[in-house]
Amino acid sequence: MKAIRRFTVRTVLPAPIAGLAALAANLRWSWHEPTARLFRSLDPDAWEEVREDPVALLGSFDRVRLEALAMDSDVVSEVQRQVADLQRYLTEPRWYQQQLGAEAPRAIAYFSPEYGITAALPQYSGGLGILAGDHLKAASDLGVPIVGVGLFYQAGYFKQSLSRDAWQQETYPVLDPDGLPLTLLREADGTPAVVSLPLPDARRLRAHIWRADVGRIPLLLLDSNIPANDDAARVITDRLYGGGGDHRLQQELLLGMGGVQALRIHARLTGGPAPEVFHTNEGHAGFLGVERIRELMDDGLAWDEALAAVRASTVFTTHTPVPAGIDRFEALQVGHFLRAGLAPGVPTENILKLGSEDYPGGDPATFNMAVMGLRLAQRANGVAKLHGRVSRRMFSGLWSGFDVEEVPITSVTNGVHVPTWVDPMLAAFARERFGAAAGTGDGEEPNWSLAADVPDADLWALRRRLREQLIADVRERLRASWLKRGASRMELGWTESVLDPDVLTIGFARRVPTYKRLTLMLRDPARLKALLLHPTRPVQLVIAGKSHPADEAGKRMIQDLVRFTDDPAVRHRIVFLPNYDMRMARTLFPGCDVWLNNPLRPLEACGTSGMKAALNGGLNLSVLDGWWDEMYDGENGWAIPTAPAGSSPEHRDDIEAAALYALIENEVAPRFYGVQVSGGAGAAGPSEAAVGGVPHQWVQMIKHTLSHLGPQVSAERMVRDYVSRLYLPAAQAGQAAAKGSFAGAKELAAYARRVRSAWHGIAVEHVDSIGLEEEPSIGDKFRVDAYVRLAGVNPEDVAVQAVYGAVTEADELSDPAVHELELSEELGDGRYLFTGDLRLERSGSFGYGVRVVPRHHALVSVPELGLVTSAS
């Protein structure tokens, strides 16, 4: 019989173990092994059945079982110990409080469309969400006062299974927020707090606010599935990245504008401080800046004054290296929603200009969310050094007249949360070997600086245990997958011997867009088969990944791969695991010896999966893209060569697949099996058994990876970088802009109006080189005289700069330096002479130019206003 009503019955815990509720409610258990171990000990079988979800575990116990636990003195004492430890963690000063002064922001808002905290709260699809979750966890461990903002998706992201013919199938189980570690934000009278946005046709989009506690970090998730909404509004937060057109736009309006409202409500109800910095993690949340502008204009600021104030305290992070990865809407569509009253008092045409692609190569009829994000933030960054360079080139049209390298987009390389991703066996090994120096306490990271002192045999044995753990998980998941594909249990005896704990294990798991090239390994099936079945140096592959439901090409790639893995000749050496999620990943990363990544360079913004493998002693085998481009050092893995620029897609894939096969066959596998391998790209030397069965060259690479790469890929390092390089400067700029009833913002806006209105009249009329020899030598010095017409702009409002350096064959300056010229003489009629000395510091081609740019103490970068006049 079908139930006519569904509801959740809350678990009431006996007083001696009542603290379990607090431990389950705070998601710190997802990375704090002692807390997870406590829940596991209550019922190990039930813990596995509920997929390591403490809320579900407690909900599965009946009253008799709860009373029995309350009578167990060991359980009671451990509950009390962990509750006390959690309270200490939540209240004690940490890095942020200990190292930063009173000028540090008291609250920082972090907006993201998805968060990967734990598989028990499936609100993530891939790298962006995992990164956001790791950002919050590391911020919690460091004491950084972030408040997260996102959406609560009723079906999260889809669950993946395979049909009998290996086609991806999607299901969307509905989540019950009452059964998750979430708390509904309520007003003082007990009614749910509500965010409300007007929609066209006199409709409204309302949302409740669920709060998740991620250690010390509150995460606010907006949920539109409430009775006060009409049917269309209730499904706005139905699925992560679900729908398109108006549905997607409404999700992003709710995330951005509704998210700011949620922050205000949360601060009012909790008495917490208002955020001083707003971090927009990708363009999906860009409308948060529009809502903040509306607030300031309601308080009396003009448009440009409110814009200046908002930009000063906003940080924008772009995560895509290709225009196709950016959300873009029709400008008419966005205007239609804005005119419903979303930002009353704010000129709609001004908002539309924020997202307009009004630059060469852009589409003026399109509203670009990343472009709006950049125009609403005074500070912006990519997520790896290479990605920063790619982003500067991709968005250079917003700052025409400036060199690409001057585009004001820096980079902060992503990191991963070490306590989440380091396997407990490895953490315990560090504690055992390094004692107090291990650094594996609450939120701390294993200190592998002493790794060189660990006996090779011990580390090699640990790696084998991690491989065994993975293989046990793979076999169980593979059986479950085949049962869903329609196989009978009688057919699946072969799964008991899938994979071998003594065989080189390579992992590949990620989203499956075409640019990540899941099937590059299938380029030459016969050669791959030979690698898998090599008589003395075999290889085995564990592969996982989801394709977006609308991506038919990605689904075909999965189907092609799975059909290869179904071959009885190789299925014991290569497996595909459906429904890749965080729970699978926590076994997969530690158990793989090598992590494979072969995207099209430079289309991988960062790609953090290989970082998680490295934390566990895995070596990377990757194209030099994303984070690997800057952190590969020749001793922590291998770089897959890329095809020459201009190669056809077919030729490129042929070249790079051949390079991948050659690396595995000639370098990776021989070294794993203890064959001496020469440096560089040399082939294996004479076959010789590893001493004592241990491949010492390989183990030395593991030690080097743990001690040198581990600290670099840490999310703590990443969050510290955000704090020092972006959050603190943004807070200071925001405070300066707001001081004295926003006198700073008003001053900057007035300055920008003044120079913009007169800029067309500015000209560099003439430039002289005084003292430059006909055949100059290194060390020579000469004077540059620039005669500039400022057309009513004050000299202190501009900087006149000599830009100089090496010159390419096209007369373009390469890696130029900048020297500001000094005002020498007022010539009358708005004309001035600026002078300065340049010294020739290197031989070869040399050139210089002169330009005029705005100068104001509140501008962060020279190109910020997009104004420049150069000598012709």
C-alpha cells in the first residue's frame, strides 16, 4: 500500500548519550576520525548500511537499542569525551584568531552553487563542489569566520547506474531535509525564516533557510520547496544544475540575491556580525552584488557609489578556462526578471551592462555571469597559475588597451582538505612513526618531513594494505553494479578475483566531459590490453565518473569504456565503477599507486583529484595542465607530453595516447616492479629484482611526494592564501569605502566620473629620448620626455608611465617593466611635461612606449577603470 502521508520521526536520545545528537548534527564528523570511529563502534554493520551517516544511524536504532547504549559506560564516557572535544574545537582560538589582528574581517560570506562536504549530504556534482566543501572545512580548522551560502537541492545531483548495454542511467532520489544534519532557521516566534523574491506576472519565489554546521562554519542552504510557493516556484531548487533557461536563471537569482537576504536574516537571528567580504565562487552567484547594490541605493547612495562600495569588498573566483563553461543568458530574459521588481530603485539597464559582452568578439545580446562577476569584484583570481594566465587571456576584452598579463586576475591554486582525504591507516601510521610531530590532531595535517627516516619496507607494506582495502571495495561495488545491470548472482563468481593487491594500480575518476578524455586510454585497444596482461609487469585500472545527463558524447565515452571492461579477457584487470561520490573516492584515492589525468591542455582549470592521491602517497601521471603544470618536479610522478600546437584533434590524440602507453610500459611499470629505471625519458635498465621485494626507487618517489607535495596541495595553504592575498585586502578596502557614511566610495565614484568624462581629450602628443646613444650598451641610461595633454584632468589624477623591455618581431613588448614618469613642467593650456630615466639592463632588442592611466589610492590595479591612452 502506498503511504498517504510521509514525515520524519525525530530520535529522542537517553540523557547519558544525548551528546550524540550534537556530534551527528555537526558535519565535523565527516573529517574527524575519532568522532566517526565512535559512531561506527555503536553498530558497525548498521554504519555501513546507512552509508556512514550518523543521523541515519541514530534514526535506525529503536528505543531498546538506545537504552542499551545509554547503559554502556564505555560508550557514555566516549560520548562525553567527544562532545567536550567538539566544544573545545568550536570555541578555542585558532590560527586566524592567534595570528591576525583586530582589523581582520569578523565575517566573510562564501557563495557557491554546490558543496561537497560528505556523501551523506549530496549537494555536489564535481570539482567545484568538492573544492567549496574543502574550503569551508579548512576555514573551520583555521578559525576563518566564513559563512557559506548555497541552495538545498531536493534531489541533489543524480545517482548513476548502468544498463545492460553500458548506457548511463540517472535517478533522482528525493532528499528529506529533516533526515539530514540540517537545522531550519526560525524566527523568534518559531515560524520558518523566509527569503522572498518577486517574479514576473506578480508571482513570488520564496525559500526557507536550512543551516548545516561544518565545524565552526555555518552553511546556509535555500530551499524553494515550501507550501507558500506555487508549483513552478517549488521546483526551482529541485536539482543541481537542473533545467535550463528560466529555471537556471531563477536558481542563480535565488542563490545570489536570496543568499544575501539569508545572510542578513541569519545575522539578525544569531546576533552575528555582518559579512565584511563577499567571495563569489564562480559566476553562478553573481547576482549577490546586485542585491548589495540595491541595499546601498535604498540607503541613499547613487548607482556608481554603491557599485564602488560593493566592488571594494568582493572577491570573484573563476573556475573555467573556456567560454563554453560559463553560464550565459539572453539579456532580454534577464531584463524580464529584473523588471519584476527584483532590484527596485536600481536602473535595470545598469545591471544589464554588468553582464554585457560589449567587447570585441562578444555578443552584446548575451548576459554573461562571469563577466558580471568580474565587473562586480575589485579582486579576482583563477585557481592555478596556468589557469590564471588562461583567464587573463580569455577575459582580456574587458580591459582592451592593456597587455594580457596586466589583466587584473591573479591566481590562488586550489588545495584539498587533508583530514578529509588522508586515509585513516596512513594517518595512524604517521602518528605511530612520528609521535607528537605527526600533526594529526584536530584539523591538523600529517607531518611527513621525517618521511625519509621511515624504512622503505614499512611504507611499501602500508601501500599494499591500502591497495587491498580498495580491491575489497571494488569487488563489492562491481557485484552491485552488475546486479543492477541484470546479471544473476550465479554469473558473478569472477568478481571475487577482480584486481590483484600486488599489481600496479592506476586510478582515473572525475566528471566526464569530452575535454577530460576518459577514453584516451582506448586509443589503441590492443596496446592497452597488452599493458593490462603483461606477463611480468601487469597494470590494472580502476575508473569512475559521471557524465552530465544532457551530455550524450560523455555518455558514449562511458559506454565505450565499459564495453571494453566487460571483455572477459581483461575484466579482472580493468573496472568501471558507477555512481562515483565522496564515499567511493575516500577509498579510491589511497588505494591507487598512480593517478591518471589526461585532459586537453589547457582546459583543466585545476583538477584536484590528483592532489588527493598525492596526499596518500600516490604518484601522478598527468598532462601538464592545471595544478600539475606548476607542481610537477620530476620526482613526484610523470608528465605526459602534449602534441605540437596546431595538430589536428585526431593526430593530437594519437600522439598523446602513444606517449601515455610508452610512459606506463617503459617507466612507470618497471619502476613499480623494482626494475632500475634511468632518469628522464630513458627506458628501463637491466631487469633486477627489487631488494627484499621492495622497489626502492618507487618508494623514494612516494616519500618525496608525501614530504614535498603534500604541503603544497593542502586546502589550509589555499585558505591562508585567500586570507592574506584577497580577504584581508578586500576587508580593508571595504572598510575604507564605507567609512564616514561611505565617503570613500563616494570619492572614488566622483573621481571615476570626472576622469571618464574627460578621458577622450587626453593625448600623448610627443615623446623624446634624451641621451640615447646610436649604438647603446648594457648599463647606458637615457631620459624620456613625454608631452601630455590632460584636457582638464589634474596631473595627480593620472600616472604617466614608460613601459619598456624586450621587443618581439611584431614590435610588441615582451614581459615589460613599468616606470612612472614625474611631472617636470606645466606648459599651459592643459599640457604638461613628464620625464624619467630608463637604464638598459640587458642586451638584445629593446623598446619602450609611453601611456597615461588613471591613478587613485582606492584603485587596486592599473587597468581597473579600463582607461588608457598610449603614445602612437
